[in-house]
Amino acid sequence: MTLIRSTVQAVLVAALFLPAVTLAALDLEPLEEAEWTRAHAAHLASRAGFGATPAELDGLSRLSPRQAVQRFVLGLQTPQLPEFDHSGIFDPGLDPFPPSRPAATALARDQGEALGVKVKAGGNRPLQPVVNKFFYWLRASRLETDRVAYWWAERMLLSGHPLQEKMALFWHGHFANNEDKVRDYRKMLKQLALFQEQGLGNFRDLLIGVAQDPAMLVFLDAGVNTKDSPNENFAREIMELFTMGVGHYGEADVQEAARAFTGWNFDGLEFVVNADLHDETEKIFLGQTGSFDGVEIIDLILEQPVTAEFVAAKIYRHFVNEALDPADAAQLGEVFRELDYDVSAYLRVLFNSKDFYASENVGTRVKGPVELLVSTYRQLELDRIPGVPDFNVVSGALGQRLMHPPTVAGWSEGRSWITPSLLFERSNFVLDVLFPDIGFVPPDRYPAYTAEIVNVQNRLRQGMSISEATKPSGVAGGEGDMAASNLLADRDEAFNTRLGSMRGWQMALERVKPIPRHTARIDLTTMVLTAECATAEEVVTLFAERFFSVPLSLESRGAMAELLVGELGGNDVAAAATYLEEPLRKLLHQMLSLPEYQLG
């Protein structure tokens, strides 16, 4: 194992931490049909989708390059994938959801009800049902969002149009919203549908759709953007992060654009413009003067050459190579503008180009966490996302939990996905797929971050009063003091926050449907015997060709073959057929833990 670890470290340094290089001028001429190979097909499947099985690669390699690209851009005619199965957790009165627990209780005091729940007419803790409902929705929406993420991951795995899902994933990081602030899975699901349905269409339509999307309106504080008090959040981010980048606008442009977006808000899941809150007066934006509204601001942004350059370059860096010369970025921007911001047409140019298949662009891109998980499952030919290990927990540990980008800037990509500790976590993911954790506890049934809430429930079961049960662990106090304070609290308090948090979890767990929990059904023995592998070296070659975009060194291949020989007790694969599965899984775990597997 010492040899394997030294090899891993050497490749990690050589492949992942070399300084970026400046590429030669981009050759966007189409690849000739005579140049098309199975390796090219594998590269296309890795970048435009989530990898491919050997049978799928055989089919792609028999097509022309243009036909293969068209298959990814347009998708295959496949059975309709199921719509998201809602748990039915949303109740009338929850919308608009208060920004905080104090806001919810203040509303209840002022109006006699909040969140569809009336204040108790008498008795102790009259506001408790409102507090319970507030925490219920926070918990239920988060759990349902995790179910949305599972549903989306399964679409990535099974869809006949993987580029649609991969592009949606790209836009999810570009127009990043986090459920922690949006706090409504319905809005997050609606935004995902926008990315899926329009992510390969016209960028203008997508940008307007995002600007009018309820999740974005919540995330960037549209509710407080009024003509009397313009909020600059969305106006700044649409230019800085979504379209032009820093340095191509001024503070005055941010202020004027903010006025144009005033009054934009939502009602439930629908976009609305509150005319009485919209500033209709004249504005000066990017050198143009007019009484612009939000759509007109977007059109002015799209007229700037730097916008096409910024977006086209970001797409190129995501799908082709992080290294991009400024002159080449300008070239890409011109192409995108000539195509009238048509994302599909632009991707056709990239995926057909000689540049896309150039040696410096093959096997040089670090797979993102979600891409790593889905492509691993796809190459194992699974027919669903396993429930063990948990997809959300693993992707989060690797740095990319769906529906939870860390900031409005989305996730950092490329080399930031890889550190020694993250490489170790990637290895653990493979280990948990091949050797499921027997101590696994479903996180959607027993959320790990509610230990103190569980303590409250256990204390109540022991017969403690609510005040005793909700006392924070470790808080000092004499028995006499506690008796007096408990009596007062149980008689006079308006609500108990810890009790509400516990009841919120209980209500959410009762209503949110559980994520199905099954382990991956993997049969490496059949895979190896069907391929008629006779020796450990041939098994290593089979796995390398199936799973890797980067060739393994002779040193790595030899170390892996040696490992398998040791596990088999010899080099005769057929003779070990009755106990072959576990040695093969140990081998695959070691192989997929290599830095080379992180590249695609």
C-alpha cells in the first residue's frame, strides 16, 4: 500500500496543482468525421453528460461527430421521467412566510393569528401553536428540499437528455440561491424547472425568467426594493455575477438599475409588479437615458459586448478548460453574440470544435462532486440513486450540496474541488457505495443537528415539566431556584422556543415522505467474467478503460494488479470466481480513489 499512496501523492501534485497555462488560440473549426474516435465519444459523454457505459460509447462512436453532439444537445426520445412527488406539506396561511420567529409572534400578537394558526384564547403559552407552525415549515421545507435534490440526481442519472440536467446544474451555480434563505422548497423547485426548461434556450429569456423568479426575488431581497427605498442587491449581482463581471459598470449604474427593478415581487409562486412601488421616473444606465423598467435594463446589459464574453467564457471554462486567454474569451463572446445568445447553438460550436478535443482539454477538468457521484453510478449501470450512502450528505461533504450553494457567487470550481482532505472524502464515498456502512442512520429521519431537541423529547418522556425539559444542557441552578422558575414559566410564558423547535421537527417528520433507502446493486464478478478477464492485469485494464478518462501510469497499473493478486491469492481470475466479488470491490475502491479518477 505504500507504493499506491506514494503514487497517489505524486499524481495529485502533478495533475492537479500545476500552475494554469495559457492556451493557444482557439480552433473552433469542426472536427473532421475521419478524426472521430471512441476516445472522442467518451470525452463528449463525460463533458456533455455524466459519462457513458461501454455499450453507449459503442453507439456514439458509430455516429459522426455532428450526430453525436446533436444527440446530447437535443436528447433522446425516452420514457417520461416522473414529476417530483410532493409530500403535501404546504398549508394555507404559510405564505408569505415571516422572516423570523420574532416576526411570526409579533404578527400573531397584532392580528390574533399567523401562519394560518389562531392565538389561543386563554391558558398558558397562547402563542405556542404559532411558534410550532413556524418551526414546522422551516424543518419540513428543508427535508422536502432534500427530496427534491434526490429527485434531481435521479434525473441526471436516468435522463435521455443528460446535457439538459448538466446545464441546469451549471445555471444552479451561476444563479445561485440557497434554500436556507429562500425557505420554501416550492420556489427552489420552480427555479430548477426554469433551469431545466430554458437552460439550453436563449440566454435573454433565461435571464428575464431568473430576474422574475420567486426564489431569486426572495434571495436578493426584492420585498424591500421600493421606489422610496431602492435595494441594490439584485441590481448589483445581475451585473457583477450574472452578466458582465466587475469593472464594467459603475456605482451609479447599480443605483439606477435598482430603481428600475423596484416593485418587482411575487405572490405565492407567481411574479408580480407592484405598480405603486415601482419607480417610473427617468434613469441613466450604462450611458443610456429613459424611464427604464427591469426588462429594459436587462436588454441594455445584453447589448454590452462584455456580457456575451463573460457568459460565453464561463460556459467554456466549465465545459472545456479553466485556462482561457483574454483574447480567446473575446473570440467566444463574438460567437455567442452572433448566435443571438442561443445557448444550444453555442454549445454545438464548442462540442464540435477541434479545440474541444485537443489533448490539453481532455482529462484535465476536475469533476465536481455531484458530477462525480452521478457519473460513478452511471458507469456502474445503476438504475437509481442509492439511499445508502445518502446523496445529500456525501455531496455536501465533498463541497456541493444541491439547493445549498454557499453564497450568491455559487460554488468555486476546478482545482478548489480537490484538497488532500477532499480527496480522502471522495475515497470514502466509493468505499460506502461498494461496502455500505452497517451503522447508517437516515439523516432525513434523524437529523444529526437536532441533538438538543432530542434531549427535550427524552426529558418530557421522563415526566419532566416543559420548563425543565427545555432547559439548555449544562445550565447551572439550584433545585429551589429551578422549582420556582419552572412554576413561573409554566404559568406565564407566551411560548417556549425549544418546545416549538421540537414540535416543528415532529410535525415535519410525520408529513415529509421518507427518502427510499436501498444500497447499490453491483455485480463486478459478472462484469469481469463476461469480459473474459483471465488475470489481474486484465481486470485492471477493464476497470481503467471503463471508469477513467486519464490513462493510468504503468506504476499505478502494476500496483493495482499486485493488490488484486494479493486479495485473490493468485493471478487466476477464473479460479477465484466463487469469492471474486469482494476482492474486485477492494480493487475498484483503490482505483476510484486515485487522483486520475477525479479528472474527466
